[in-house]
Amino acid sequence: MEWENQTILVEFFLKGLSGYPRLELLFYVLVLIMYVVILLGNGTLILISILDSHLHTPMYFFLGNLSFLDICYTTVSIPPMLVSFLSEKKTISFSGCAVQMFLGLAMGTTECVLLGMMAFDRYVAICNPLRYSVIMSKGSYVPMAAGSWIIGVVNSTVQTGCVVQLPFCRNNVINHFTCEILAVMKLACADISRNEFIMLVATTLFIMTPLLLIIISYTLIIISILRIRSSEGRSKVFSTCSAHLTVVIIFYGTILSMYMKPKSKETLNSDDMGATDKLVSVFYGVMTPMINPLIYSLRNRDVKEAAKHLLRGKNFNK
């Protein structure tokens, strides 16, 4: 059958680790274990933030949103990945691919904005403690969290809508585990400069702007901490934001290495670089949501105490 230069694709082939069956089995076991840890860890954080009245604060409200976001993001990406590891048929429909792109990008954007909001919350708590209850009232932090979700949906709607309108030719092999938006864009048999420009604008607005807010917030926080004379006081204040700062470094360090590094045409077509990008993507998509609850649990006394109460079946409000 002769292929036309341009056709309507009905499905994509997810290359993943095709050709490496033993490696696929190893990744299946590892990713499955990580997924279970993600569900248990983030589910526990959500549960204790709801049940424990001591955690009914803006910080833990944002943390609950972050945990719910991580569960949603991994549930969208990991089960299809696990199926592809064991299935000989590694295809996904065009519509299914579009849905996966939309949800993945929406969750990623929302997390970027949400981490910026959490940094602002820590800034107000440490630098303006007397006005904290006024500035971060329920009428403020609930719309801030809702706005993060809305921004994620709007950004994803625009970018995914632009990608699905692109013409695709005979090549339907996505060199990735999932329908990652950059990997899909590479398959288009048309000029994607418009899409690249939209992605650049979106990256600047929804990744770099929250990052700038985080940098400014923590710069002011560090200045405020250095003004504290006692080392014990400095350590106590820093411990209230160290968990969030650790999560930010891991999250942004991974996502910037994926989307902000320069890529030449030769690099994009390189199999080695493709393999590296896929491994980084797995780290971003699986490791980060898994270690988030661990970081907050290990570095936060309130969370540890609430978790102990949950395990022992005690009354949270005592």
C-alpha cells in the first residue's frame, strides 16, 4: 500500500524500551513498586491534612493539593507505561495520545505554579509572621490553589490544541514511554516553529515566572534568617521551609534539564540522547512524586506526629 505524503494517523507506536525485554521487565517491577509508594505516601499526606485540625493551615492545604496532583499525574502516565512494558502491542490511539498529552502538561504546569504559591506562603510566614493570618487567609490561599489548577488547564488546552492540529505523515513512532508533547511534535511533517514559540512563551510564563517567585521568596527568607542572632533560632526557622526548598530543587532541576537545555537537530535525532531524555522523564514522572511525601514526612515534625496518630488510631484533635 502506498503512503501519501500526509495522512490522518489513527494511532501512535510508543517505542519506550522496545528491543530490551529484560530491561522492560526490570523497569516494570521498579515503576510498579514506586507507583504503590506514591499512592500510599501521597494518600497518607492528604488523609492526615484533612483529619488533623492542627494541619488546617495554608501550607498543608497547598501540600494536600500537591499530593493530590502527584497522584493524578502518575495515574495518568504510569498505568499505560506498565501495560506497554508487558504488552507486545505498544500502540496508543491518536485521541488517547491527545488526552495523555493534555493531562500530563496540565498537571506539570499546575505543579510549577503551586510550588511558587508555596514559596510565597513560606515567605509571608517567616518574613511577615504578624500579618500571616491576614495575608494568607482562607479567602486568599484557596483562590491561589484554584488559580494554579486553572492556569494548568488553560496552558495545556492551548498547547495540546496546537499540536493535534499539526499534520502527521507516515512516521508514527514516538521515541518515548508516553505521549510526551515534545516527542509528538517531532513527528509532524510541517513547520513547528509556531508551536515552539508558544511553548517558549508558556515556559517563560508558567515555569520561569514561578521559579523567579521562588528565588525572590527564598532570597528574602535567607536574609531574614541571617538576621536572627541565635543559631538555634536560625535552625528552627529554616527547618520550616527546608522540605519545600528540597522539593523545588529536585523538581525544577529535573524539568529544566528536560525542556530548557539547547537541542540541535542532530541531537534531537540522536538515539543516545533520546534514551537519556526518556530516563530523565521517568525520574521526573515517577521519582519526584514518590520522594515528595518522604521529604515532607522526614523533615516536618507536625506531619510525623500526625502520621503516628493515624497509624495508632488516635484522636487527631487531642
